[in-house]
Amino acid sequence: MSLVDSVRLVLAPPHPAGRPFLAGAAVAFVAGLLFAHWVAWLAAIFLLFSLYFFRDPERIPPARPGVLVAPADGKVVSVAPSVPPPELGLGPAPRWRVGIFLSVLDVHVNRVPADGTVTRIAYRHGTFVNASLDKASDDNERNALAIRLPDGREIAVVQIAGLIARRILCYVREGDAVHAGARFGIIRFGSRTDLYLPEGVRPLVAEGQTMIGGETVIADLGA
């Protein structure tokens, strides 16, 4: 990534989900200037953190057809066969799952992996263990989406709350037509996003790789 791209990433406008935090920090900053300067300093720090955390850069998905792109920024912490969340009704057969861990320093906007139609959305309450652990996929609070691709195959994307994340936001509904790279949700503050590939499709990424949501190719559907 070039210096210009890095600057653009840091200075990207905030996601609408961050507006309450930004407004609260701004009010606290002004109040601190009037009544207690230490409050103003704390508010300024939180304001800068919120601007950074909620940044929402534009992403351009690859023009290459028939690929799945990363649903989130972050580090790949798991590449292994796994059964999709039962609440999605995708069957008991294991399929490849790619787990992406989002630290508080990563962009937290979730993006659609491929063109398709949302067929099922299911929210499930759970725990809040460290999202970098594999058991977070099963135990943590999560919001799961099933997406039917144009060829009829289905994928699953799961937003998973982390150790300090307490809010999962999803902006699409069942029946919505979605497009690769489009925004569909956000998780606050530190989380995990899992992508379940269609049966028979293998991932092109490995543990430890860094993903760019909406741009990094995770799998080739025609391979």
C-alpha cells in the first residue's frame, strides 16, 4: 500500500454508525473546555479514536467474474472445513470456512462477498470470548446471512461479536439483491467475520494473510 493510499484510508469519512459516538465526544469536548480541561483531553482522544475506528473507505471489487471477495478487513485466523450455522438451514455437510479477525485498528465495515440474493438472516445470542479463537464461531453472539449466488449455490457470511464487541449491525434484509463489495453491516468494537464457501470450492488464502474487505479474492467459484 502506497503512502497516499494509507493517508486516504486513515482520513476516510466515518460510517453512519459512528455518528452517535462522534457527536457525544464533540459535546464532551466543548463541555470540557468550559468546565474541566482534563475532560476535554479525554473527549478529544475518544473523538480521534472514533474517527479512526468508524472510517469507511471506498473499495473496488475485482473485475474478474466468478470470485468471492473478503467480507471484512483483518487477519485470517482460520481456514478449515466446518458446518455452517444450523440456523441458516444449509445442511450438515462441512464446507471450507475462512475466519477473519478484526482488531480495533481494522476497518469494521462488512462487505458482500459476491453478487446474489439474501435468502436467510438469523441472529443468535451467545458469549463474548476472544474473536480470534475458533470457538468464537460457535459460542459467540452472531448474525448469520445465507446468500444464493446466480448459479444457485449458496454461501454464508457470519458477523461475530468479539471480546469487547457488543453491537452487530446488519443493513440488508431477506430477499434483497446484493452485489460484491457492497456494504451490508458493521460490528463494534473488535470482532470476527466468517465466510463459508460453496461445497466443493477451496479457499485461495491461508492463515496469517491480511484481508482487504471487498477487494481481496478468497476463492474462485470456477476452480
